[in-house]
Amino acid sequence: MPREKLERKLNLKPVCKYFGPKDTEAKEDVVLLHEELEAIHLMDSFCMYQEDAAKKMNVSRATFARIIKSARKKISLALITGNNIKVHEVKNEFHIALCSHKQDELDYAEAEAEYIWIVFIKDYKLKSQSCIKNPMYQNEEEATCNVLPDILHDYGVNYFMIKDIDYDLKISLIAKGIYPILKEEVQLENLVDIFQ
């Protein structure tokens, strides 16, 4: 029997939800999820230990570690590249992309597989899923790192799940505000559990 899903406790109400450089025009927005901002606030404003901050947010320590790592990567990248930081206004809502060999069922695969599944999760429940043709399938003319991040960004993807990833694709995804998550195996019915 699967364990009961825990609802994250998000108490922070930020005054501003959009930040950017003044000395240059930003080309992109890096989307900081509400939970990521909350984690940064607890760890860095209040100097809390991860275990205490995780309890405050009602998540496991491992989940908190993943959230804080993602937040810090996004902020660091925005500062280095001169991108805007946009705080996601709707809590517990995100899109996940996974590559698949099949269109009718998720057959978890590498970045050049024939299809990309885009799964929408809200309040830690799977709300919808769609499947698109992967422009990198049998495409030897273009580099995956130059094409896939733009496609996923256009679909509002927050996380990209994959078995293994090369450095160029990883950096390109993060630059678009998409956090790669490495997983050897993923099943659709257990996808939400990864984010608990």
C-alpha cells in the first residue's frame, strides 16, 4: 500500500516575484518554484539545519535536499548568465518531461527517443499527461543540447527525467530553468512518489 502523500507547508509570501539584472537585458526567465524559495528562506535566512527545515516544510530530508539543491543551482545560474528569476506563483504545480519509445504507454528512454511525455502534477497528484514527437528522434544534424531545452521550455517543463545526461544538455536545461533528475527507472504510476 503506498504511503499517504504529505502536503508541503509553504508559509513564505514573497513581496516580489520577479528579479533581474539592471545593467543588461535578460534573455530568459529562470523559474524558482515556491517550495524552492521556501527552502532557501529557511536554510539561508534562518540558518536552519536541513533536518529542521524539512520538518518545517513537512517533507523528508532527502526531498528537502533535492529542493534546496535545485533552488541554489537556479539562482547561481541566473546570477552568472544574467537571467531573470521568476518566482512560481502557484504552489505544488509543475510539469515533468520524460522521453519514451512508445506513444501509448511510457517506455522510459534516452533523450533521442521517438516521443516526449509531458506530465502535469498539481498538489502532488497526476493531473494530466500528453505526448509529443521528439524533434531529436533520428536527428543527426542538430545537437540535443541546442534543440531539446527550447522545446521543453516552450511546454513549461520544470523537470526533465532521464537515465543519464551529458554535460552540455544538463547545462542547457538548467539555463532554461529546467532541472534534470537522473533516474534509472520510472513508471508513470509511481512518478508522484519521486517528489514526496
